[in-house]
Amino acid sequence: MSRVGVPTAPTRPDAPLVRFDRVERTVHWATAALFGIVVVTGAALFSTPVVALVGRRSLVEQVHVAAGLALPVPLLVGVAGQWGRGLRSDIGRFNRWSPADRDWFRSAFPARGRCLRAHEGRPIGKFNPGQKLNAAFVAGAGLVMLVSGCILRWFRPFPLSWREGATFVHNWLAVAFVLVVAGHVVMALTHPEERRSMVRGDISRAWARRRAPAWLDEEHPGRDPGRCRGS
């Protein structure tokens, strides 16, 4: 039992911050696994030599369709209950754009001094504008891929022009999707601290001061203003 009147120990000034909770990390890795299956099976279906090597085209197609339909499921489950508060909060952050985000794009060197502070002292939040754009593309393109894929799989009710258009959109958007995700992977590989936060969940305050000072102030208002150092 806790003793009444005993003060709570203050948070250490160097204590790490929780960047992604367990639900967010589970959703991320489950989605990544499903996307990997979609890419591999899609490549097998697109390339005749690969299909000949793999064989059983109908099975590959079934796995591709099942994985594609399942792609939104981790996110939907993640935001469905009380366990998804952190995920819903971060989705809200992706949907909010600030004057600092606009200045981040307008600046030729937004990360000068390794501190993502926009002009006029406006700080960047938990996600920078590049990450917000990536999330917007993935959400929009994912929906188009789902709809076009359904037209290709259950094509009988649709006219020929729809099927041809769905084929064109699905194939080329898949290429764009792979390129964007490949860029995301490259960024993760070149930013080890951010990559570890998607595995462990936490990240250092030093990183938050440099890269997300507005988020640091949001988490601990008035106690740690997250000033840029060394800029």
C-alpha cells in the first residue's frame, strides 16, 4: 500500500519519453508484415517467370487478396478500443498542420544544426511534415489500392473500361507504393534512434529537444522547453 503524504519521486531530467506505445508498435509491425506478403505475392503475379518458378498461381493470388484485404485490419483494431488512445492521438497529430510545418517545407535546410526548428522560433511537433505527407500518401493510396484490387478480383459486375482503369491504377500505384515504403525503410536504417523507438517504444529527451521540441513541451509543459542547442 502507498503511504499518504509521501511525495512522488520527480521525473529524471534525462528520463526517456514514450514515443510509441505497445499498441502502436504492434499495429506498425503487423501492417509491415502484411505489406511484405502483398509485395512478394504481387511481384510473383506480375512477373510470368516468377509465376512459373513458384507455380500454383491460384494459391498465390488467394494469398495476395487475403493479405491485401487484411492490411487495414491492424489499424482498425488498434483504434477500436481504449487500448488505442495513443494511436488515435498520433493519427490526430498527422492530420494537424501548423505554420511551423509550412516553414519547414519552405526552408532549404530545415534541419540546420540537427534541430528541426522552423523560422521565427516555431517548433516542430512529434512528426515532421515529411512524415505527415508520407502518412497521407499511405492512407490515400492504400484506399485506392483496396478499391482497385477489389474491382480486379470481383470484376464481373464492372464494365471493361473500369477493369482496364483499375488494372492501370493498381499496377502503377503499387510501384509508387513500393518506392515510398523503400524510402521509409532507408530513412529508418539511417536514423537508428528513431528505428529503435519503433522496437522499444521510448526515445531520449535529447532527440526530442533536437527534432521535436513542440512535442517535448506538450508532454512536459513548462518544465522542459526543448530549446535548440548547438544551432
